[in-house]
Amino acid sequence: MPKRTDLKKILIIGAGPIVIGQACEFDYSGSQACKALKEEGFSVVLVNSNPATIMTDPGLADATYIEPLTPEFLEYIIRKERPDAILPTLGGQTGLNLAMQLYEQGILEKYGVQMLGAKHDVIKKAEDRSEFKQAVLKVGLDVPKSVFAHNLQEAKKAVETIGFPCIVRPSFTLGGTGGGIAPDMEEFERVAALGIASSMIREILIEESIEGWKEYELEVMRDAADNVVIICSIENMDPLGVHTGDSITVAPAQTLTDVEYQKMRDAAIRLIREIGVETGGSNIQFAVHPQNGRMVVIEMNPRVSRSSALASKATGFPIAKFAAKLAVGYTLDEIQNDITRETPACFEPTIDYCVVKIPRFTFEKFPEAKDILGVQMKSVGETMAIGRTFKEALQKGLMGLEIDHAGLDNKQDHRYIEDEKIRLRLKEPNASRVFYLKYALQKGMTVDEVAALSRIDVWFIDQIAQILELEDEIKAAVTAGGTLSPSLLRRAKENGFSDAQLAEMTDRSEKDVRALRKELGIVATFKLVDTCAAEFEAYTPYYYSTYETEDEALLNEQKRLAQEGPKKKIMILGGGPNRIGQGIEFDYCCCHASFALKDMGFETIMVNSNPETVSTDYDTSDRLYFEPLTFEDVMNVVDVEKPDGVIVQFGGQTPLNLARRLQQAGVPIIGTSVDSIDLAENRERFAALINELKIDQPANACATTKEETLAAAGSIGYPVLVRPSYVLGGRAMRIVYDEGFLKEFLDEVHSVSRGHPVLIDKFLEDAQEVDVDAIADGKDVYVAGIMEHIENAGIHSGDSACVLPPHTLSESVVAVIKDHTVRLAKVLNVVGLLNIQFAVKGSRVYVLEVNPRASRTAPFVSKATGVPLAKVAAQIMAGKKLGDFDLPDPGKLKYVCVKESVLPFSRFSGVDIILGPEMKSTGEVMGIAPAFGVAFAKSQICAGQALPQVGSVFISVNEADKRQVACVARKLEGLGFKLFATKGTAEVLRADGIAVTVADKHDEGENNALTLLKKDEINLIINTPSGSKSQSDMRVLRAAAILHNIPCITTLQGAWAAVNGIEASIKDEFTVESLQNLYRRVGATHRVARTAAGAG
Amino acid sequence: MSPEYMKEAILYLQDGAAFRGHVLGQTGETAGEAVFNTAMTGYQEILTDPSYTGQIVVMTYPLIGNTGVNNDDVESDKIHVKGFVAKEFCRRPSNWRATKSLTEYLNKNKIMAMEGVDTRALTRHLRVAGAMKAIISTQDFDPKSLQAKLDALPSMEGADLVREVTTPKKYVWKAKGPRRYKIAAIDCGIKWNILRIFADLGCETHVFPATATIKDILAIKPDGLFLSNGPGDPAVVTHVIDTVKQSIGKLPVFGICLGNQILGLALGAKTYKLKFGHHGANHPVKDLEGQRIGITSQNHGFCVDTKSLDPAQAEVIHTNLNDHTSEGLRHKKFPVFSIQYHPEASPGPHDARYLFKQFIDTIDANKTHA
């Protein structure tokens, strides 16, 4: 069937902000879909609230909307754009749920919009647990025993027939939110209540526990002619009970015979047909009983998913791209396999390597939360590694994870871990269990004992035992004779032992290990990912390293040289796994660098290990190396490619940390010099520089010991901001008010910084924080965006909401900020991107920090101003000058952009939602409007915390904020809100003549805030926390606010912005505008001539 | 496994290319035609598939043996491959049905199995240079001497391997439940899963040696004739070709793999050797009659030349979407058809299983006519 001709314009819904359970894999799938549909000549309308995505690049769609993902805003867009169809299966659960709401509210029908890929009833059948179960049974497949419940009473009755432990799964949620395993009645009541509350339709499924069973996933595609293919099978190393997003997973499935695999394949095919997904990809999860092989269906996602992104990267088969083509009428046999060019997409990839995905956790960010894993996803990112064996891939993956493990190493000495702890760490799934598997074996436990305790399949445990045996062999050889034999060294490399690991085991430097093996000719070889196990010639340059005899990258390079002659090459180092503080923003910059440099005629080479990203799409760069971002692995690629330039400043801290060693190894790093980066990041050198420039900075000091730190803090004067150098995302950064607290805290700080000094800064209370992004070419400087934070200094810039252009800063302050930016860029000789954080107190402007690299805000500024910062910067690093570009004055935007962060608190029960200098957000959204109030209100809607327009507000502020709270309260009163306040706050308000009802704290009296909140009588909470002691008083309330999805504002500045937003949303009508239109207006009226200084 | 137990081995190819690795247990020397198989599962079925007679099978998936071996997943009563090559064989299998490890199984059956080989490089070599004779040795590493041994080995083209694998005498594979059909099968190396499927469909299958005559076959009054898969060059299996020629018009006929080639030859077409054959479980095939695409299990080195097919007599009914070679034939007048790939799968997808039903339907229709 050829392409449909009845469709002209198609709306694609993105997945919104990065949250746990929904990360940049949907940027990858959405971008692929946009490209595929545009390629086919369709007009594409895209909507997403996340500005840090490639898909929201104006070039990828015909009309791009960065707007809230709600039915209301979607209707505005549909009314304006009148698309013929909507493609709901590429924007994750968010996109799917939104499309369902649009259908249910009759909006799609009203505007005559068709659903492509999967229709409403199909989605419902797959997503609704009861309908799904019926469908599974209808086609003769098995499911775990289960019963539905819609309230706690029903649930308690139902669980009697199921027994404990049982699993609670809410219908219609994201990534397993609100689900859980209940071992007994008490826990069951808690989990069931949570589940009912988080279900969109107030429904939970109580299910027979199949915990401990083997878990599998199949990625399935179907076309309109009913052809069905399986793209990839995935086996979870962690057995059932751990969310698949939190499991170490392997592709292809390892422990299924063909008989069992085909049974599963048949089941998947029957199921996708029965559910009726017309076209596109689906993900189906199965459980297999380890002792008798009973197979049950767990669930199905009738859309592309995190697993399908993984499957695409694992096989080279671009699921999302083809799903988009199938949605517009093509059949699988009509689509060409890009990789082989000759064979059709209608086949099943076969791979000749082993893929291991390992989740990345950030429990260190939430010390109150236990690192125990369950059915609710908690990881924030993942890394993927490819090797010829599982052992190699696992060790590479652990390197790529960047958790300071050199593979499956001996970070902890097993002799000092108690047996009891090991047993517990094996039994209870947790973030570091993979290491404990090894420790247990080291302690003398047998493979079978470890398998029995962990319920991880014996196959995986034995693989780990093999790694350990080889390690012992190496250690024995070293003890016996000192050096490693070439054959043993080769075996070590074949089994994924990193140079760093071998260095540690053989007591020599990593450099020596590298030199030794190069001397012995033991070098990495690169193999192609080609979907077909070399059966056909492949053209897509997607490589992974291993230790084999033939190097295809080298062969292809020689061939290319002979055919095309030498070409200038630039290599871009990506950001590795997503984590808090380093996410999609950096991937966005890396992709842009690649696109821009390709345009300039360079060959681009991408190195990254994150399967969720656009940068690891084989289409993004001329060559893709799917490798961990370690010195060793990057050097292996450098040895083969011999790039003319390497970019380290776009991938966040990961590549920056490698910069110096790469430079010392002779790698040509382009852009801002490594020394300048060090000058900016080395606090002592930096402080001296700022002094020299006569720019204000908070009093600061640098210390390496506890005593020094305490002395320095004393002389600077409390409060101080303490942090280790060389970390991103404010890890272990704290505002410290007295010496006692500082002492307590120093141990952690030292462990984090690993020998790097500790930085102490005077904390500027009540200061206004400002972020600036700029581009410099070594001579001229372009100030691309000045962002005013909504929260005061002290909240990590990554968590703070900010507004562009600044709305309260005076012209003179802005001028000083620009002046400082230009001077700093020049003195640091910045070539490329530069981000500076300022604090403004009165008319004084302090420099907080300078980062001569891509910042987290670069995509936001790019989307706000229409200037692709990373593209411009990359071209400048490759030799262009600012003068070669025609850049507009960002100070003259005719609209206001607000960036708001999205926090993962709902995932970590027990964690308080208070913001501080340590970054905790996972994602960001953007609100665009003609004025601040509406833009802010939009940003709040985007972030899923829509501000109320009527109702009651509960206010409780700390002493400091009591001075100003009255203005906020008066405005709220004026807007018709009923006010509740705690006693202290109420007194202040009443003194100002504001009517307020006293509500007690959560545990006091009858009329307490918690009860009101539970009765839905509070619609907004303003609660600024005071000193660490009384903070916990309000914790319960804030936790309840999250549960009930009531916006809870924890700073007075935030409250001000909220009031502004509420006022605007009551008075003004929301409007939507595409980026293309916004930029067109800017372009017409505000394109300015370049100033001589380039300062804009 | 530490190096003391691993005996170094060489895989030497007819064109002089050599690959190093080590053997699992069985040492010595073995020679055959090197082919690669891209299936990720089903090594036990592959090992016991008689069609691999005379071949050294290279698995492109690097981790082989993960599920061990069991008593059920066999396609005949013994291992037929001449040698087995992979990147890594699993030492500790895991599967609830496993009775022993693959290594034990191979050693017990004295099959030389070589691991530690850059099987991707080897596969790329075979793809470019074509399937060719190869020898695995743990005792001779001299290229000249190995070359001489290979030169002395007969080529796959012209090799009649059917005689090595066909049953010495007729046997019956009973139907599951009541017998509804009686099938005569000519055994050129029949896979047991074909017999299992027939049994499931209510067929009692009488498996004849390849030397059976049309008279022997007609004597049991079968409802249909089945031509099995098998190893080697179809063109030299002249006796079976003659038998098939005589059966057309007398019985509904269904052939698989070698059976397809033999039918082609019986219909006057020619067969030719593919460069490196089709061995895997992911080949897309279009059923030109039903307009459906199936992912199929394949294992053939020879193919029916469609150009040599008399269009008045027969037509191509299935075609491979990867290289557009013919994958099935149908007689224009009589209820006779055959499939080049493996609808019985084992290993591989079950997408084409409907073809067995199609044969049964043909038999039913034939009965009604008769």
C-alpha cells in the first residue's frame, strides 16, 4: 500500500518534560517521526512543552508549538492549524493520554482529526487493564491471577482471593507511578490507596505476585497489511519485581530456547492483532516461570517506548521512523532498510553481539530515600554497551555509567562487608546489586547460592563468576611473575576489563597498561551494527569496540580515503547517561554541533553511550561510536579516526572531565582551551582573576582539609555556601548557617570531590540570581540571553524558574551584566559557549561562577530567541567568526519566555520537596506569552502544577518572609481567594487587615491544613521553610500536596510569580503561537546590525 | 575455562584465509563446507538438522549454548554438522528443560566445536568470497598441508549426501489422535518437526527411503506425497527426481527445501548454487498468492533457477524479499507445490506454518475431485 494521499497535515504530540519514566527517548522517537513525515511531504505540526528537545527545533516541523500539553491548549493549536490527523503513539504515555483526552472530549471529532497508528478503542484496549486481560485470554494466552478494585474497601476484599505478596498496578499512569508490591495487609492498604489516587480513572489491579519470574520484552511492529515483525527481544537480568526501566537488561534474550522464544513471538503477534494496533510499534512484556516455563503476559504499550528506543539502538532498526511511515500508509515491505539499502524493512534484525543496558540512579541526591528498587521506576537515565560477549558488554556498561566504577571492579573490599549485609543486598533489589553479586562470589558463595538469593538467573551469575575467575587469574599471574602474558592481557580485554581496572589489579598506571597493550598489539577493533549479522553489506556507520581480529572502522576508513580523499573530521563527545544535572540539554547541544559542522562540510563523529538520545541516532552524525565516555574508549576512537578537532564543551561535565587527559595525549581539542576551562573552574585561580578584573564576587575561599574549611568559613562569616569543585548539578552543595552543621557535612563533601578542593563562598541572602548565556569567538562576544531567576540565589540554577528577557532588572544592572560577560569571555579567551551566573543585590552585581561550556539553559535560550546557540558556537569553534552570523538582539524580544523545572519528588517517598543549592529537577518546560504573568502561568501548566483561578490558599511562611507576605496575600484576596494561614502567619496578615482563617499545622487541632487538603479544600499552598528544625513540621503537608497534585510554592518569589500568573490567567485569554511565527516577527523588526564589540 | 584445557585450533578456508580459536573438547581434524547461520536461537535444532550434513556451521550470534540441550528439541537422532564454530560457548547453561550443557553434548558426540573465533570477520569473508570448503584442525597448522587436504575433499556441488542421511528402511510416524490422512514422505534427511506437524494435523506419515520407487509409494495408497528437506546438491539425487516426475498427476505433492529443488528439477527447471546460501531465521518471504509476508526459517545453499522454469507448467508462488530468489513453486495443472524455506521452522518463526494446512486442503480437494 503506498502513502496515503488524503492526509496533508499531521500533528505530532511530544512527551513533555523529562521525568523519571519518560526521558529523552521520546525526543529521539519524535524527531525521527518529524523527519520521516516531512521527508514524505507532509506538513508537520509539533507540540511539546519541553524546549530542550531536538524535536522542537523549528526546522523539524512546519509549525512548532512549545505549549502546555493539555486538552485545552491542544484545542487552541488544532483550531489554529486544522491538522487532518494526529499521531499519538510517539510521545510516550503523555502523548497517548493526551490524544485519548482529545478524543474523549470530542475535540478530535469537532475538528475532523483522525488518529493514526492506534485509534482510541485500540489504545483503551491495550491500556485498560481489564480490557487488556480479556484480550489476552481471548487469544489463548495466560495472565497472572488478578482482580480490579476502585476503592479501598473493594481492594481489601479482592486481595483475599489473590493472597500476599501481591502487586498493585494503577490503570492509566506513567512509568508505574503509584504502583507497588504489598507483602501484608498494612502495606497493601497504603499502596492501594496511593494507586487509586494516582490512576486517571481511579482503578487499580491487584495481581498474583510473579515476583522472581524471568522478565522479557518483545518489540513488535505491524503494518496496515497486517505484516508483523519482531524487532528485538530483551531479557531483564533483574527478575520480575523490579521495573524494567530500573533493571539491567540484555538484548537479545539469552536464556530462551528457540521453542520458548517462538512461543513468545507467536503470542506477541496474536496479541498485537487482537488489540488491533493498526500500524507502528508496540512493546509487550512477558514473564516466564524459571522452573516450569509457564509464560504469562504482563502488559503492552501500544506505542513506541523507552524499550523501543533501546531496541532501535541495540539493533540499528529505526522503529520510530518506520512507525511514522507505516502510520501514513506504507507497508513494511515498501520501506527500505537504510542500513543494507537493498533489503526491505520487513524482516527481523539479527545481531552478532550482546547489548547490555544499565540504569543510572541518583539516590545520592535524595539521601532520605532508600535505594531499594521495586515496580515503580526510580532511575533517571541509562547507558547501553555493546560487546561481543555479555561479560564485555556488562563491564563496558559499568564504565559508561560513570558511577566511579572501572567496570565490575572492587570498589569495596569484600572482606570488610558483613555476610548478612551481602545477603540482604542480594535479596532486596537495589541500585548497586550487580556489585554485590560479585562480592558474594568473592566471599565464597556458590553461583547457585547467589542465584537463589537474588533470584537472578544462574546464567547471569555464572557470567559474573567468569569475570571474577579471570580477575583472580590475572592477580595470580601478577603475584607470581609481575607482568601479564600477552594472551592473558588479550583475554582480559576481550572480557571487558578496562585499562583502569587492569591498572588497579596490577598496581600500575592506566597509562602504562595502555602503553603495554599497544606495544603488544592488543588494540580495540570496531565492529558495525548492521541489523543482519554481516549477511548483507551495510552502509550505516554505527560502530562499537571489541577485541577481535578485524577492524571494520579502519577498513571502511581506508576505503573511504581511497575513494573520496581526506576530509576534515570533528569528533563530538556526548554526555553519557542522563542524570540529574546532566540531561537532554547537553545532548541537544551535541546534536546541534554535529548538524552545524556537517553543514560546514566537516565529517562529524559522535561518541556517546546513552541509548535514549538523538545523538546516538545513526542519522545524526557521519559516524557514530556507541562507547562509554572514558579516556580509554575515547582514545580508541581517536586512534582510528584521527580527528582534526574534538569538541568537549557540549556534553556537560562528562567530556570536560576528560579534557585535560585527552589534551595531554595529544588530542586536538577545539574551542575554549583546556587551560581556560581550568582557569574558570579552579576556584583559586578564578578568584584571583575576578579580583584582577575588579569585578565583585562573594567573599570566598578554597580549602582542602576540614580545619582549613572551618577556619575559612569562620573568617568569611556565615551563612556560607560549601561545595566541592568539579561537580555538576550542585552535588553535595549546601548552604550552611553555622559551624556545627558545617562539621557534620564535611565528610560527605570530601567523599564527593575525591581530592579536589572544597569551595566556600559567602552566601548572599535575598539576592537576585541571573544566568547569562553567551558565545565568543576569541575576539567578539555575543550575549545571547539574560535570564532572571524567579527564586532567589541559593536555589540551584537548574531548579529555579527563570524568565527571559529579565523583567525586574534595571537597565543599568543589565548593562553591568553585559559588560562583565564580555570582559570575562575575553579574558578567558572563550571560543564557543559561555555561561555565567550572577547574583544581584541592590545595584551590585556579583559573579557567582563562569562555565566556559554549553549550559543547561542553552536550548531554552535558543528556543526563546531563535538563535541556535550550539550551532553557532560549534561553527565558531571550527573557525567561523561571530561576524559571519547575522544575530538578533535578544534584549528586544516582544514576548516573554519562562523556564520552569520539573521535579521528581513524587518518585521518592520520604523526600522533602524543598529546593536548595543541590539540583534535584529532572526536566524543564517553557511558557511563552506576550507578558510575564501569562508566560509564568503557562509554564506552571506545562509543569503539571496549574495554578488555581478560584478557591482557597494556605499560607505559612518563615520569619524572614513575614515582612513581605502581606502583599502576596492581599493580591490573592483581591482575586477572590479564601485564605488560610498558620497562627504566626495569620497574625501578620490580620495586622495588615487581611481576612484569614487560622488553620493549624498538620498535626494540631481539628481544622488542620492536612485535613483541609485531603478534603480538596485547599487549591494552592504557599509554604516557605525556615531553619532545618521546623522544616520537618511542614514536610507531611508538602508530601500530601504532591500526592493530591496541589501546587506547593516554597519561595516567596515563587509566590509572587504565581500571583502574577493567576491574575493573568483570570484576566487574559491564553493564546498559542508557533515558534516559526514568533521568530518571523522578531526577524522582521529586531534583526540588528552587529556591533563592533559584538556584545549585542 | 583456563587455557590448559583449551586446545588451540585453526579454521582454514579453501581460499587460504585462516581463523584461530580453540576447541572445546574434541580434537583432531574435520572438514566440510563452511556456512554461516544468522539465527540467534535454536542451535540444538541446527546441529541435528540432517540438511547440514557435510557442513561446518558458523553461528553469527556470539553466545551459543546458553540454554544447554534437552531431550526434545532435536530434528533427528544425531548431530549432523561436521563442525561447529562460535565466538563463545556457554559453560553453565540455564533453562528449565536443559538436561546437559552444549559442550558435554558436543563432546559426547565427538563433534569438533571451535570457539574464540572472530565469527563476524569469518562471516564477512564467507559473504564476500562465498561458502567454501574449510577444515578445522588442532594438529596441523601448516597452510600447505591443510590446503592439500581441502583440495582432496569433494565439492558440495555434485555431492549426493542424501544417501548418507536417508532412512535405511521405511517407518511410520503416527498421527496424534485418529488418523485422518496417510502421507508418504520421501526422506532425503527429513526434520522431525515436519513429522510432528503432520501428526498434529491428523496425518500418519510413512517415511520412505530415498531409494523408494513410485510403485512402493503408491502401494500404501497415500493421500499425498511429501518431499523432504535434505543436504547436498539436488541435481544429483536423480532417483528421487524420477520418482517425483512419475508422481505428478497421481498424488498431491508438497515439498520443502531440497524437496522444492527436486520438484523444480522434476519439472524440467535447473538449480544453481547460491553464493553463501540462506541460513537463518529472519528471511522475509512474500506469498505471491496470498499477498502475505512471512518471516521464515531458511537453510539452503541451492536454488531453483526461475528462468529455467517452464511458465506453461509451473509458476513461482513465493519469493524472497531480500534477494528476490524463488522460494516456492506450484504446478499449473496438478495439486503439486513446494516451498524452498522451512515452514516447519524449528528453529525459527512459525509464520509459514499455514502451508501445511494448505497441503491438507489440497489433499481434501483432491479427494473430493476423486
